[in-house]
Amino acid sequence: MAERAFTDLELERVLAGDLPESELDGKATAADRAQLDALRAENQAFLSSVDVDAEVRAIGRKLEKLPAEPRRLATWWRWVFTGGALAAAAAALLIVVTRRTERAADDDVGIKGDGISLILHTESRRLATGDTVQPGERIRFEINAARRGYVAVIGIDGAGTTTTYFPYQAAAAAAIDPAESRILPGAIQLDATPGDEQFFAVYATHPFTTDEALVVIKSVQPPAGMSSSQVVLHKRP
């Protein structure tokens, strides 16, 4: 499989205008560009197969029932486009919003308070605890939190080696704003170390060190104001 730097979720966000296409410059591989073209063609095929005006009216009703983030995205589309362009954009938006809300059903998207959810992606699929991966696969991290804060992503491989993956090899957590982007920058490539790969995301609304993050992931009860999420993957020999 050709190497990719962006997940389908990120490419869909580009098509929806939720992620600037300039983010791909200098980073996207030929496989990314090919997949973006394929997704764009799929969206165009959708537009040619539906009654766009009827879809716009239906979207208006659906958006009233959506959570805040997709509704914010829809408002952006309404502001940018007028007339027929609005209809086409809204119909394309339906594809992306539908995909994103379908994912929400099993993503624990409704995070409240100071909780966090860690989601892992390869170039072709989303991963969950218990999934099998193989050496050489590239993984990107998605963070779902209810508000701005600080996060560190730490991995423990089958040999017990601990690595801070985000921010990479740093001594302190990095500030994030999930309302701006849930996908963390960069990607990792799995090595050949045998055994399960454990990934932890540690989150707090205040700054903390990665040493403190290690205490959290080893604690039965995290300290007040801090939370964590774990994903365990089985590595194929």
C-alpha cells in the first residue's frame, strides 16, 4: 500500500472546508492526492445523483439536531456560499457530516467535563483496542476532549520501553484546542518489537510534565484535574 501522511478523515475535512487545503502543501504524498481526488469524485457523483434543493431543505432540518461542532461547520458554509453554490456546498457537506456523525456513534464523542478519548488512525482505517497491526504501519493520533487543555501521548511497547509520542520526546505536555483540530500533528511508524503496543493520552486543563503523565497512566485513580485514555493494539509478528 502506498504511504500516506493524511487520513481519510482529514481529507474529508479538506473537502468540507473544515481544514485548509494549504495544510497538505509539502506534506501530502502522491497517495494522499490520489485519495483526495477519489473522494472529490465521489462527492461530485453524489451531487449529480440527488435533488440538491430537496437535500438542502433536509440538511436544514438535520443540522438543528446535530451537536455543536458540525453545526458550526454548517454555519461556515452558509456564510461562504450563496444561491446555487450554497446548494451544492450543502449537499457536499451532507456527505462529510453524515460520515462524521456515523463515527460519533462509537467514538465516545460526547465527552463532558475534563474527560478525554484517544482515537488512533492508520492511513486506511481507524483503530480500537484489540485491533491487530503490523510493523511498518503508520499511526496518527486524534484527541477528543471537551475543552482546551494540555495533552501528552505516551506509548509502551511489548518490551516495556516508554516513548513520548506527542509532543515527541518532550518533557511537558502540549497545549491543544479540540475545537480547532482533533488530529495531532505528525505520525509514528510501528517498529518490529514484538508484543502489544499500549498508547495513553493524558489530559488536563493545566500544564503538566510527561513525568506526571507517567504517574497518571500507572495510577488506579488519576490525580484531580487529570484524566487518561488507553488504546491497546496487538502487533502481528
